[in-house]
Amino acid sequence: MTIDLRQQFDSAPELADLACSPHVNGLKGSSILAIAGEVNDLKSQGRQVHNLTIGDFDAQVFPVPGALVDGIKEQLDAGMTNYPPAVGVPELRQAVVDLYERELDLVYPVDSVIAGSGARPPIYGAFASIISEGDPVVYPVPSWNVNHYVYLNKAQGHPIVTRPEDGFMLTAAQIEPYVRTARMVVINSPQNPSGTVIEREQLTEICDLILDENKRRAGLGERPLMMLYDAVYWRLTYGAHAFVTPMNIRPEMANYTVMVDAISKWWCATGLRVGWCVAPPWVTARMKPLIGHMGAWPSKPDQIATGNLLADESKAADYLGHLKRQVRARLELLQHGIEDMERDGLPISCLDAQGAIYLSMKIDLIGRTGSDGLVLNDEEAVRSYLLHEGGIAVVPFAAFGYPEDSGWFRVSVGTTSMDDVHAVLGKLRSLLTPFKG
Ligand SMILES: Cc1ncc(COP(=O)(O)O)c(C=O)c1O
């Protein structure tokens, strides 16, 4: 006889709150999902929506390298279906070492590399292996999900509101008040959601602040101030905005930095789940059982194929160049279109496209009265106006922890074609024209 367990679950609603720990009950999912739900509702009603909300790629527009797909199939055919080593397969770890030597002029020992299923387990691993309950963690807002890792690890979060003139990046002056007590500073460059890249000078000042503080702590035998450097978009930078790491500026930062990376963004492989971090070997040694007990390693065929392709990227000749040209073309088309509107007196502006797949766009509509008497009182009303009247879906920076009603939105081009961008610009212009002047 079949046993229908659905009735069991229906009959015990009180367990929903009681079964799990209060800590886990308090964990929040992504706030972008609510917007995604709204977009899907509109689509199911047959409305055309330009979905600029997703930090992901449309595989039809931006596929993963073909050589990666072939490599994974080969590894599956070769029976690579058992457990990989908890730190990652040697092919991948060595390929990461060689990649950083080739592209970043940094030579790490292999023991510094530990693999994870995407960038998230190494991020979680960095928090879990460094942070004790109540430890202060300083991070910028807007930022992607740092608040959740802070919560998960019971850290004391110090979100710092960044400024557009600093590219929405933390500055040393903003970190300074926390430097005596903080255990970790989190930096992400190129940054989600702002699409900006930290400048060498900005990062130098932060590194010097951390190194000075750590000299002081070393004298007292205190635990050092660490940096989590989230570099998942590092190979997607445009124009003069070069990616730089703390270790290139101050090699001593290697002792205090966990740098996180993955193929998710620069090979458009968000679903394959191949990531890693590089860190001092004594940190990766402690992360090993953590990632191992969670089983949060990438699948073995994906790891080996990634390692093999990284070792010989000529098999994916010009993949990265093509991807960058495509993403940059979309971002710059948007940027220039927005700048044209701004010149024409429309209440819109943006930052330069610098990196990743995002553009920071400011729409200054709150409190303005349109020619037809329409008044949009807050950011949510502006977002809803763009979506419902123009079919343009974007995410307010408030969803990334930034103060409400700033007018700043993240525009993501990972699922858009150039035609889409043209259409979006046309629609934005007609939505904003009633509010001109
Ligand atoms: C800044 C940043 N870090 C990490 C991640 C997570 O990457 P992964 O999908 O490899 O876990 C994302 C994903 O959007 C991100 O934007």
C-alpha cells in the first residue's frame, strides 16, 4: 500500500516554526526572488518583459565554452564519477596556480587552492573558518549577499553605505573607525551590483590600513584582521578599469586574504558549480574538513574538465575576448543611451560600465509630478512604474542593503540581446519624458 505523506505534513502546521533552530528560521532568502516572481506573473499574462534583474546568463546568448562541454563529456565517458579529493582534483588546483601566475603575476603554492561548488562554499568557508560568534565584519552596501553570510556565521555585521563618487566601493576612511576591532573586511571587485572595479589607489589605502593594524595586533598576539576578496567577475573588466588584487599591491596581504573565484561568471557557467579560493595554506587546511563535511565540492568531471581547459585555454580561443566584447557592447550601449537622455534633461544618469555584467543606473523620479499628474512617491513605485508601464525589470539597490529611495538600480545584461537594449532605451525615454525638467 502506498503511504501518502502529504497528509502528515498538512496535519502538523505548528512544526513549521518549531522544528528548525530559531537561527535558521531567521535566515532570509534572496530578496530579488520576489521581483523575479512578479516578472514571471507578467510574462504568464503574455506581457513582454525586458528582464534586467538576473545575475545570470541566457545560455542561448552566452553559452559556456564548447571545449568545456566536450571536456566534461570526456570525463564522464572515462568514468570519473566517484568522489573527488576534498580539496579539489590536482588538475584544477594546479591550473588555478598557473592561471594566476600567467594572468595576475602571482605564484601561490598548490596548498593555497581549495575547490568548492561555485564561489559560495569558499565564501561560506572563509566566514566559518575565520569568524567566531560576534566577530565584527565590515562590508559595503550595496553588496551581494554578504549580509546572509554574516547572519549565518553569527558575526556582528557593519554594513557601510558607499558613495557613487567612490564607485560604491569601501574606502579606507570608512573602514578606519572599525579597524581596531574588526576581524574581516569584505571587498568584491568587479562588484555586484554596481558593475564597478575598485581602483588601485583605493585598494592600496585599504591594504595599508589592514597591514598597519596587523602589525599592532602581532605585537599583542591578537588575531589578525583578514580580507575576503570576492573576485568572481575578475576577468570581466572593460577599458581602463583593470582588475587588481591586494597581493599585487602589497604581497604581505597574502597572509591575510582569502580570494574567491569561480568559472560561474567569466565562462558563463553558473550551473556547473566550479569555484575555489586561494588563501594562506593554514586557512585552506582548516577549510578542507568544512567543505568536505558539507560535500560542497564541484562534481569531478566538471573539476577535471575545468582544470584541463584552464591549462590550455587555446582550446577556447577568443572565448573570453568574445564574451567581454559582447557584454561590454551591451553595457556601453545602455550607458551611452542613458547619458543621451541625461543630456536631454531627463531624470536619469548612470556610472561608467567598468566590469561584471551590471550597470548602476539612477532614476530621479521620486516626488516629481509627471505631465499627466502622476506622482511616484518612493523607489518601489518607480520600480513598479518601469515594470508595469514599460516592461522593464530592474532591481533597486535597496535589495542589496543600500538605503531605500536612493533612486539607484542594478541593470544586468546577462540575458539581453543588443536589440533588447535598444528597445529598453526607447521605452525608458518614453517613460521618463512626462517627468522632464
Ligand atoms: C559577487 C558575487 N560573488 C559570488 C557569487 C556566487 O557565485 P557562484 O554562483 O559561483 O556561487 C555571485 C553570484 O551572483 C556574486 O555576484
